[in-house]
Amino acid sequence: MDAIFFGFNIQAVGGLKYLADNNISYPEDISISIIGSPEWVNIGKNNIEHIDQNSASLGREAAQLMMDIISNKQTEIVNKINSCVLVKGSSVKKNN
């Protein structure tokens, strides 16, 4: 296995703890990337490559949609694609 891609913050926390407990280093032994931008993603050695989904904006839009549904201002199903940004870090090994 060359890399681990964590889909959720809690998975990343558990996975990174497992790697540390088993003396597995990233990116030397395995590459790491996650979806989301938790506060700890750039603290200390972490500097983990991640996909920033602009969670605050996403949360505000979701709350507004929920309030519109509750007040019957919104009755149709909404599909929306939000932009995201790959934030490069030092957790992915460069391969030639």
C-alpha cells in the first residue's frame, strides 16, 4: 500500500494515531491525505495534504436550506456542487 486517503476527520485522527503507535512515518513509509481542514492539519509535523471544502460556508448554506425547508420556502430537492481546493502538504511522497 502506498497511500491512505481519509474521508473524515475522526478517521484521520484514529489512523494517524495507529501509524504513530506502530512507528510508521509519513510520507517516508506511506502517503497521507484527508478530506476537510481540521485545525490540527497544519500543526507541528502534520502539514497534511488535504482537500479544503470551505466547511464554514458549506455549513451556513446547509443551515439556510434547512430553515427554508422548515418554513416551507423551499419545497424542491436541491443538488449543489461546491468548489474545493487541494492544499498541498508534506504528507505525500513525491514519486518519479
